[in-house]
Amino acid sequence: MNRPMLEVVDLCKTFPVRSALGRVTGEVKAVSHVSFSIGRGKVYGLAGESGSGKSTIARMIMGLTPPTSGDILLDGENIGTTGGTAAHKRKVQMVFQNPGSSLNPRRSVAQSITVPLHANGFPRADRARRITELLDMVQLPANYAERYPHELSGGQKQRVAIARALAVAPKLLVLDEPTSALDVSVQAKVIDLLVDLGRQLDLTFLFISHDLSLMRNFAEEVGVLYLGGLVETGTTSAVFENPQHDYTRLLLASVPVVSTEEEAMRPKIPLIDGEIPTAEQLLALRQAGRIQE
């Protein structure tokens, strides 16, 4: 049976809420009973505002944060409680939101890419060749290996971050808002690069973003997160053309448009003022019975 590359099953994550004196006064469900899967070579988009639980899910998939309950199966192996073996950790890598902060300013491009190669026992004699190969994959000249982050544009830094993530030949890339710090024209080029790399390397992507316009052109399936739970999921075309949940309609109605055709496709609903509540506000709402579990 051809199993999905990633399966997330009934995933939950809670964090304690503490008083000013440090005493635990309750808990907040950052992620609540989330389930989805990504087929091999596919792109799954996880959409939602800041605070919806997207990055917490990414950290659990990466093994950086243990789940409170639920399972995470990567290539068939449950890594939810153990974080996975070294071999399976090499199968999943992450590209972060801000390449300016994810790259060490004191390391050259070559030194940054060498870090995962060294950590995974890549032969020293072959590292220079591998670095040149990776830079070519992300469409950067070989001589960029000696440059430092301050000598690169935002788009070039993100290409280096992608090259570093690809260094150990992963099967799954977790993209956590990978274009939000970039100009719009650069965003499109980075997405085009990721599409090309996905085809060439048979990569599977988890694309985490609040930018639904980008997600529409990149992801094949979409899940919409609100207050830690998936409120809607389906193929990208189905979710965008016929959203079933009020929150999905709100997100789509908030997407900027540049043509009358796009304007016609937006859901016509009144916009709601306000933001996702903080952990303390959410706990108070649940205790008051205004939010059901």
C-alpha cells in the first residue's frame, strides 16, 4: 500500500497558563484534535491567522515540541512521542519565515550549508561539490558560497535557506511562512522555485501560511485552522470556490484582489472586527462556556 508521506492523527497540544507568581491556573489548547495527511509528492496548505496553531503543528512534526496526545506518522513511522530516529529526522527539514534571522550572520553561505552535512556525516571530501550542487538547485552561482548573509538580498537568503534544508536530501519540507518576509515579486519567484524542486526531487510539502492567494497557486489540498482546530479541509479548488465554514469565508473575503473577476469570486460577508484571543482570553472564554470543546 502506498502510504502518505505524512499522517497527523488526532493531534493535541496544551500549554499551561501560569499566574504572576508562577502557579499553574489552567491550560490552553494550542492544537486540538487535528488530523490530515499528505500524499507523496503533494503540497498541503495549512492556513490560518497568527495564533491559530500553525507553527505549533510544524514544531511537533519537526520533533522540536512533543505533542500532548495524538500521532505523527512520517513515512509510516510514528514519531509523535520519540521525535523519530536520526534517519527519519533527515527525511523532514524546515524552511523558516525570516531567512535573515535563520542564517548565522557570521557564517558564509558554504559554512551554513556545511552544518547539516557535517551533522549527518557527509564525507568532508565531497562537501564542496555538494554545496555547488545545492546552490545550482536554488539557482544561485557557485561563487555565492563565499558570501555572507549581509551581502545577499532577501530572496537570495531564502534560496540559501532552501539549499540548506535540501542538503541531506529530505523527503518532506515544512515551509513555515517561507515568503512572508519577501517582496511580492520575489515571493512568486521563490514559489516557482519550490514547484520546480518538488518535481525534480519528488518532494512533499507542508506549506504553512496566512497568505491564501499564494496557497491557491501552490497547494493541492488546504486545511483551515482556527483556535487550534481544523474547521475546513479539502481540495484547494473546493475550499476556495465553495467555502463551507464562516471563518474560511472571512479569510477569503479578506484577500486583496486586483481584478473584477477576482472580486466576483470573493465571498460577500461582513468583515468581523477583532483578533484571535490570547491564551488567557481563550481560557476565560472556555471557562465561561462561550467556546465549546
